[in-house]
Amino acid sequence: MYKRRIYSVIESKKRELESRILFALSMSEQGFSVGFGKKQNLYQYSKYIKKGLFLLKSIGPRNLNAIVNLKKHGHQVSSWDEEGFVQFGEQFTKLRNDNSCLREIDYLYAWGEDQKKNLLNFFPECREKIVPTGHPRFDLLKKENNFIFENDAKKIKDRYGKFILVATKFPIGNSVIENLRSKHQEAQLKSGIKNDFDRLDKKFQKKTMEILIETLNSLTEKCPDINIILRPHPGENILVWNKIFDKHKNIRVIQDQENTCCWIMASQFLISTNCHTSIESFLLGKQSINFAPVQSKDVEFDIFKKVSHNIESSTELIETVRKSIKNDFHLNFKNVDENYLSKNIANLKVDSFKLMLETIELSLKKIKDTKDLKCSFFYFVIFKLLKKIKNFKNNFFAKKELLLLSEQKVDYISLEEIKEKTKKYAPKFNIKEINISEKYPGIFIFERK
């Protein structure tokens, strides 16, 4: 039986892998063949793999060549937006959503009506291309799905006891690729490309990080029995945090490949700054604090303040935490207008894949029926050997900063790991009826038997 193929890209394992598995299972139940992997693997074998619909995770200008090449190889291309709350003025919006890329793709799947409205201010000709569907990462947080995090959350609780989770988001202010970022910004300026957002956000992040460090040290002095887990953004320089809190008896810096939701569920509550983890915490039924000691309307997102307890001073944060400890770590319940949430998250009550189905069908109708080429054990071994040689060469000449960033985002994904993670979904899906394979190195395919 002919099964039409959909591909999705993974860039950050801890943030995206579980939602890609959920999407693959949901769509395979609808009769589709669904693949995912790191983008370099998908692009490398795009001329051999079965022609299908590629779902990218962003359409900035650096994606144009990839989109054009994918279409040359017979694929269709659409895109999610992995960070749909990031909405600002014309300069920023056009840097994240390149006009040439928009012309080439079939659809851009927005997080909600508010994002679509913002995009139409700058791309009015794309009304039919921009479709509010939400994102699978929000499907994952719903009660009927978030049970997959429970076992890992319990293991974390058993190991660390009661703790407050501090999820930092300083990938520009504490970047693991600081030198390369600086060179990129210089190149942008020389090319006449303005990027005021990165400049302002870097200043915002650096100052906020400085205050956060002082605040956490003061907090642990005034609450000597408190237990804090600090989990940095995968784009941050972890060594900086390790140096700052090395041997600190109250603060542990954790870097792993677990989904952040496991840590949020295991925690008493979350502290973050201008971060998507606050909306994840809210949807998981956990209270959170948005620590905002630095105010900047140019880089702050309103939705994170609305779903969290917004605290603007170190003194207030320390006092709030102290009171919570006396109340078994309880914070006052935060009520959020559901209509506001629905405008920002289209799949609040319905699964995102259901909102995507019609347009996915339209894209796939443009594709001729093909098969996976050079798909055998012999070719797999050859491709894997060539991949190892290529990786060795690339790693030998690559900048150490880039290698570290790559390791922090996606260290390695194996077929065994994916099969093991997929077992967690057994209460919802008939896993025995789904065949999971690695048809090409690093490309994983889900198909109903």
C-alpha cells in the first residue's frame, strides 16, 4: 500500500524529539509514512529518500538554498515556526521569515491567530499560506499526552528531592559560540542587514544574568536549606555556569538530554526569564515565576508574563520564595484568560496535526509516487561509513564552539533510543502496529504495518 511521506527536522533533541515522535505516531495512524532526523542527514539523502513533504522549523534567509534544492529533488516544503511567540517589528519579522523562502514554500504553520495577524502586517500577499495550527510541542503538554514524562519526572524527584527549577535562557548573553556570533553580526552590518533585536537582546540577557546570579546567591544565604537545580539553555556556555556555582551546596547545574518538561514536572515550581518554559509550566499545571529585573519592551514577550508570576526585583523574588517554602512551596494560583491563550495557541483544544491535515494533503497531491532509492543493508553500511568519514573530517576542521553547540543540542539519536521512547506512548497508541526503522543513517521512519 502506498503511504505518502512527511519529514520533519530536529535541531534540539531535548526540546523537540518527544513532540516529533508524537507527531509521527499521530500521522502514521492516519496512514502516512513519517520521517524525522537532523537536518544535515535529511538534506544529505534528499535525492534518495522517497519524495515527500518537508516540514522545516524556520524560514530565515539561510534556509533558501536548502528549500530550492529539496524542491529540485522532487519534494514539497512547508514550515513550522519553532518559536511562534517571537513577534516584534518589521525588521525582526523579516529576518526570521525571509520573503524569498515564503514564496518557495507551500504553507507556514503559525502558532495562533495572533502570530498570523502579525505576519500579515508584513506579508499581506501570504494570507492563504499562513495557517494557524499551533505546534506538536503543545499537544505534548495536554493531560492526555503528558503522562509520558511522569516516569522520568519521578526518577528526578527520587534523586534530587524537593527543588526549585531555574531554567536560564541566555543563548546570546552567554553564548557558547560568542566569537562566531560576533563575526556573523559584523558580516550582517557589512551587508547592510540591520539586526537591532540581537543587539538589544544581548544587552538584556547579560544584565539579567548578572542580577540572577547575585539573586540566587542571596536567596541561598537567606534560605540555607533550599535546593536549586539550574538548567541552562542548550545554546549557552555551560562552563560559565559550572565555574560560577562549582561546589555550591545549594545549587546544582544540570546539563542533560532530557526534555525540560520532565524537570518542570519534578520541580516545586519554575523560575525563568522571558522563556518558553513558562508557558510549558503553565500548560503542565505547574506554577512559575518570570523573573524580570530588567525591562525592555523591545525583547520581552507579554505571554510569558501573563502565564507566570511576574517579579521585577531581587528582593521580591527572595521574599516570594521564602513565603512559598513556609507554605510547602505553593504559589498563588495564576488565572489566565482562555480566549487570550487560544489566540496565541491554536491547538489548545484540538491536536495540531488535525489542523494541518487539509493543507498537508494539498501539498502531497503535488508529489509523484516514488520509492526510497539505495535503501538496503548494503547501502546503509556504505552510507554510514561515508558519514563517519565525513563527520571525522568536519569535526577535525570545525570550530570547537560549533562542536560544543552541536553536542549540547543533539548529541546523538539512535534507533534504540527512539523505540524506547516510543514505548511510553503505548497507553494511547497501538505501538505494535507501528514499524519504526532507520532507512538511512540518522533518518527514522514511522509507518503503520
